[in-house]
Amino acid sequence: MAKEKKDASVEVSAESEKKAKKEKADNSGKKDKNEKKSGGVAKWFKDLKIEFKNVTWPTWNTVLVNSGIVLGTIVISSLFVGLLDGGLLALMKYLLGLAQNA
């Protein structure tokens, strides 16, 4: 008889645990209506300042080297596109010149 009471209490506690977990899951995504956002814009700027301090900023030398690489790539790309454009323009003039003479 003592064993039956023990089994019954175990079942009741298991059911109450399930019920508590279900309520917690249902309420986990919901906020209380009386609860307000704390901080707002001022908190966002404070957090932003903290994050900027955590950033690993490059050295001045690294910035100069990377800027030189970018500028060099732009110059080389510009020369390539300019030469390609000039070559295609000359080709079109040649082809249209032949078509007009024929």
C-alpha cells in the first residue's frame, strides 16, 4: 500500500512538471504588458561605443598598403577596359567602313 501511494505521488509530480514546462514554453516568447523597453536609444549608443572599443582597428601602415592595392587594381582595370573599348571601337569602324565601301 505504501508503494501505491509513492507511485501516485510520482505520477502527480511528473504531471505538475509537465504542466510547468508547458506554461513556461507558452510564456517564453511573450512579454508582460506592463514591461517597458529599458534604455532605448541612449542604451543603443552606449552599447555601440562599447563595441567600437572591442574592434581591432588596422594600423596606419596596413591602411596605406591596402589603399595602394585598391588604387592599383582600379588603375589596371581602367586601362584594361579602356584598351578593350578602343579596340572594339576600331573594329566597329573597320567593319562599318568595309560595309559602306562595298
